[in-house]
Amino acid sequence: MNNDKLDLSDLAKSRTSVRSRFNEIARQNVNSNSSANLDSDKYLSDLLKVLKIKSIVVGIGGAGNNTVSRMGDMGSEFIETININTDAHDLYYSNSNQKLLIGKETCNGLGSGNDPSVGTTAAEEDVNRLSQVLNADVVFLTFGLGGGTGTGAAPIVAREAKKNNATVVSFCSVPFSSEGTERSLRAKKGLEELLKYSDTLIPVPNDNLLRFNQRLPILTGFKIMDEVLIRSINEIINLINNCGLINIDYADVRRVIQKKGQYPSGLIGITESLGAEADLIKKARLALHNPLLEPDTKKVDNCIVSVSGDHQLSLSQIDKIISTVSSEIPEDASLKFGTSINPMLGSKIRIMALGRGPISPYVQAAIDGTEFPHSNISQL
């Protein structure tokens, strides 16, 4: 490539890794910079254009498409989204920046019929198209386990994203235990495949919705689930792309969400407090001990805590949050915090905890080949 005619837009859109894009710009700087000891503003400007971290949120199957569609309703319209489905009807009525109907020959646009093998075949049929659209540094997948398209196609989507050097973060719902053994077996098989290609894998069991209210209307319950997933994805993307007062950069986030060891892990929790000391402690603990996930926080080896508030956010409030989280994780765990000013929060303080290390008991069941854990509803 001729450095004098380097096309920044093409380089920014390329599927090369962050390191490759950096090296290309660095070579240009060496050739054009009159002082080898200094970096020009033009070079730094070019670097920012090329190194902008690209994130895509991908909804797979009916449940995943619904989550992505709700992202727009919650003010997430600036996030790049793709909906993937085998059902043309569902896909048409979903809301996303891009759409991809997979398995036209396999499914004829009529869906997978709750058969994960059909979902897998449909994804393999369009593997080249999938590879082309999964052009990002971080790919967030959201889908439901236990059915056909989400369960069968999600591992193929994750695999193709990994081939493009992406960090893959998978959020998936686990069926209610009352839905029966067959659906649970399908979900477990889907998790087994996802283990191979996900860096962070966070299953959200539907049973835990009953912890809020056993009489919760089903639409409200799934809306809560979607909001949890959407807010989690939004907060991670904000951390990656925005510069805070005390900054958490992409390298910090990547260190937490990338796989360490053989199996993917992860925890995430988001809460809001009105700022009183007792409430800050309670909400900081709640962010870490997300009741929808029930993570083992003693397994955390790397943790990020993000605190957002208006200009009244005080050092003592931040210190109380960080010390609370620090006391809940192992002493030797790596902990980094960041703060950002967000006037839109008003008097609220938002707390997000993002951790690596805890393996979901549902992932562990898939690893061990045992049954999924079941909530004892009578004790909720």
C-alpha cells in the first residue's frame, strides 16, 4: 500500500485486527513525520479514525430479534445492530440496522421448526454472508436457547465472528424449567457449542425472573430480561467508546471480556442509587451479585467498576462503592474503576460491575454433562 495515498476509510472498515490497523498508521507516521521523537496532531487524528473500536449487536432467532428491536425503543439507535433469522415474517417485523435471512434453501423463510440442527444448517448455508457482515472488533450476540434458530445458528455466528478476530460476548436466555426436559437438553447442547467460540458467555435463566414476582405478567418478565441485556450491552459499548473523567479504556475492557483459560466466564450487573451511604453499599453489592445470574463472586479474577453521575458525584461516594466491591471479591483480584459525568442521570448514581472468572452454573452443567440447576420457587 502506498503510504502517501493511504485510504483511511478503507482501513477503518477493514476486517484486520486493531493491531494491524495501528501498525499501518504507525508506518505512515514514521515516513511522514519530520521529528521521529514526536507525534503530530494529524497522525493522532488519523489514528483515532482508524482505531475506533467497532461493535455490533447481533440478535439471532425470535428472542434475539426481539431484544435488538427493543434497543431502538430504549434510545440505542446509534449502536450498529443486525438481526438474523430463518423466519422471514419475524425478521420483517423486527427493528435493526441490518437484517439477514439465513437458510433460504433449508427453511424457505418459514423458520427452523424448533430444530437446532435446522438452525445450524441454515447458518452454514449462508456462512459466507455471515462472515462478511460480522466485521467488528467486539461482537455481542443475544438469543434464546432451547429453540431452533437461536440454539443452532448462534454457535456458527460466534465461530465466524472469531474467524474475523472479534471478541465475542454472548448473552442468552435459558428456558424455564417448567418448559420440559427436551427444551433444556436443546439449550444445554447449544451451550456446549458456544463454549468453543465465546469469550464471555452469560446465560440468563428465565426461572430467575420468578425472583421478582411470581405473578409477573409474561410480557413484563421478558421486557425486564431484555432491558437487563440491553443495558448491559449499552454500558460495555459506552466504556469502550467514551472517555470518562477517570477513564476505563478498551484494553481494560478487553482484558475482562476476553476468554482466559479453556472456558468462557463473566458477570455483569447494573444498578442505580440515590446516593445515601447505606443505599450505595446495597446497590454496589447488588451490581456485583446480579440476582438474575447468581454469580460466584469469589471466583472473580479481574473486575471493572464504572460509576456515573452528575457534577455532584463526590469522591466519598465513589470510594464507598469501590471499597464495597473490593470487599466482595478476592484480595488478589485485579480491580479497576472509572467515573464519568452524565447530567442526564440527575440525582441518580449508576453503578456497573463487569467481571471475569465466575463460570455460570448453566455453563458448568454443559461442561460436566449434568442437568441444569433449578430454582426452588417455594423458597424465592
